[in-house]
Amino acid sequence: MKKIGDLYQSGDWKGEKHVPVIHAPDKVKKGDLIEVNVNIGEEIPHPNLQEHYIAWIKLYFHPEGAKFPVEVGTYEFDSHGEQGVFTEPYVVTRFKAEKSGTLYATSYCNIHGLWENSKELIVED
């Protein structure tokens, strides 16, 4: 039986235009706002056309020792050329964390499927 996790692809975002790029600080102070930027196609632009586009990005944070990750947000991109309007898969969000953990970003391309990336985040007292 296939699992959905088996369908996610990954790679080096500098050489693959579908991998989510996560920009966040390496270390933050406990209680501080953490700004995270996630985008697709930073080094190699992703074509955002009616026939080829990124439909969504999801961001999760998995605190150390927690059983499950927390979904920070889901960001949908709904305009793929309607009336000449094209959305870009670029998200900026902020949140606070009490513990260190891992950021996970996932995305979906209508032609090339599911993609993922991760980044460690250290939260200091």
C-alpha cells in the first residue's frame, strides 16, 4: 500500500524549480516573533501559467518532543491567468514557538506533483 509521504519529492532548490525554499532565522529567542518566507522557484523561476502552476503551499512546525507537527498555515494560489492575473507562490508569515524544532514546507504543482523541504529552528531561552 502506498503512503502519501512516498509521493513527496525533494531536491536542492537551487537546481529544482519545484522545491519550497524556506527562509527563516537559524536561532530565535523564546517568545519572539519568527518571520518565515516560503517561495517556489527562487533560483529557477517556476512558470505560473494556466497550464502549469503551483496550487498551494503549506507550512508546518514540529516542536522537539511533540508527537505531531502544528500546521502554521495553508496558502492557496487561485489566479493562474484569469483576466491576465497570475499569482506567484510566495508567502510570508509570523508565529511564536516555545521550543526548538523543524519547519516543513510542502507544495503542489499541477503537473509535477507534491514537493517538500525542511529547516531546523533553534529556540533559545
